[in-house]
Amino acid sequence: MTATTPALEFSTTYSSTPVPAQRRAQILADPGFGSTFTDHMITATWTPEGWHDAGLRPYAPLSLDPATAVLHYAQSVFEGLKAYRHDDGSVWAFRPEANGSRMLKSTARMALPSLPAESFVEAVDLLVRTDAEWVPSGGEASLYVRPFMFASEVFLGVRPAQHVTFCVVASPAGPYFSSGVKPVDIWLSSEYTRAAPGGTGAAKCAGNYAASLVAQQEAIEHGCGQVCFLDAVEGRWVEELGGMNLYFVRADGSIVTPELTGTILEGVTRDSIITLAGDRGYKVEERRISIDEWRDGVESGDITEVFACGTAAVVTPLGRLVWDGGEVSTGDEPGPVTQEIRQALLDVQYGRAADAHGWMHRVV
Ligand SMILES: *Cc1c(COP(=O)(O)O)cnc(C)c1O
């Protein structure tokens, strides 16, 4: 359970009934997001003796006892990363070790066992390599990889589970927002918060998402696609969306993103953009930004673009910021800096630009 935990060994059992190539081709032509899965999955089990029974096996439903702890107490974390097919047919994952080390932070917060980051990367590699034919090519398509870990002990007592399952599944993905790169309107939640100091905001845990859904519903009711949360203490500082980090582009050419305070999820995309924007000569500031600075800045023209970022949706321009009683808008077309950053990131991921920071991890 410590950093000295030995790496796992994975067995392999291949599916005897893989999806026929023709059906797979149909799925890959229009994969949508998160609804179809590849032929295999990874599973591993943890008990107090350590990790064991790690292996690749045919994708199949899990059978869970109704008293399985995660169904009651949500002791569960997840990750999300993508594998991309380059023009020469090779397949690459983007910064998988960053996801592996983030999962270690999430599991520590949720009292789940540590999975060595190298085993995390090996599990992702093994699944993507085995199901490489499921990695779409062209456009902005990719294979979305979803590692997760949950309390699989059959026990209703409240304590950290003594039986835990790690699992990785993969799903071919088209663009996350089916409407294309159009600015998304944002509802400012004044009733709900996402994370409080000392809470789980910096952990990628299932419960954070469950708690954000009612606010997301409110956003939809107000004609918005996503919800923005403010800090829980003062209700004043901009934190992030339900599942994406935020960036502000200022008229003086600088770029601002809310600093990590312990209540904001440390996005791999957020981190990559700090570096990429810096490479391109932008001054990038990580600092607190208040909701008044956002509102007034858009109104005065000091803030010219706002965008959100995350693995699933890459870089998404924001349009209107809507709250109870008003709204401001940065326009209904993606701004030039948003587009430049988005393109720069995609170019690295799809192998069209030099990988100056060693982010791409070759799988096949
Ligand atoms: C996963 C996630 C993000 C984005 O993280 P990436 O590593 O860039 O995908 C942002 N906010 C929340 C709450 C998240 O769960």
C-alpha cells in the first residue's frame, strides 16, 4: 500500500467472441461518446494482502452483490485519458503517467489502496494494445480510456473496504459535444457548491459528479450546457465546471486560470495548456479570479475569451455566462486564442506537431 508496492503482473485471456470487423467499422464511423466498448477490459483485485488476479479479459458485465460497499457509500475514483491514432497508423496515449499519479492522490483521499502508477500505465497499454483496432482514425476521434477503482467488499459497515476492484474499460469516441466547436453557455450556480475546503474536490471521485448533477440540471433548465461553481466559503471565487477547468483570455494577451486551492480538480489538460500557452509566448497566470472580475471583465472588454478544458471535450469555448437576473456574453464564435490553444493541443495529440515535452506515450 506504499510507494514500494511491487508492480502488478497481468495475465491475458482473449475474447472468443470479439465484435465482427464490419460491425466495429460501423461503430467507429460514428462512435458518439461513452456508449460502446471494446472487446476487452482489465481487472485487478486488492485485499489487505495486496494486489492480485490482475489481467486482461473479455469485456463483460460485473456481477455485484446488492450489499457491495460502493453502491452504498460511493468509495470510488476514476480517471479518463485518450489514445490517438496518428497518420502513420501508430497509437499513442497522452500523458498516461499523469493520470496514474493523479489516481494515487484520489485513492489516498478516498481511503482506497495505492495502485503503482507504472501498473496503471501498463494496464492502459495492455488494453489499448489488445484493442488497438478500436482506436478510430481521422477527425477528432480517439479511444477514451476509463480506469476506475471501487469498494467491492460485500459489507454494510462503514469503514474503508477490504476488497477493492481496479478496472479499465475503453470506448471509441467522436467529438464530446455533438454540435461541434460552438461556444457553450454557462449557468452560474448560486445555490450549490461542488467542493469545500477539506472535502473531496481535488479527488476524481464518483461522488463529486453525483453532487454536481442537480446543478447541471438547473443549467439545462436555464438554457445552458454546463454549470460553473464558485468557492464554498465566500461564494466569490471562480472554481470550475462540473468536469472541466476554466481559462480566461484578457485583452492584454495574458491568460488566467484559477489557481489550485485544494478544491479544484487538477486537470491534465489544464496543466498542459499552462505549458503550451507559455511556449507560444502567452503570459499565463494561476491566481484567484472572482465572479465580479469575470462579469465586469466581459462587460468592459478586458476579458475577451473564456474557455473550458478537459480530456473528453479538449478545449471548449464558452459563450454566455448566465445567472439569476442577468447575463454577459463573449460572443457566439470561438475566439482566436481559444482556437489557437485548442489546435496546438490537438496537433501534439494527433502527432502533427513536435512533442516538445515528451507527453506522448507510444502504445502500438
Ligand atoms: C477530470 C476533471 C477535469 C479535467 O481533467 P483532465 O485531466 O483535463 O481531463 C476537470 N474537473 C473535474 C471536476 C474533473 O473531474
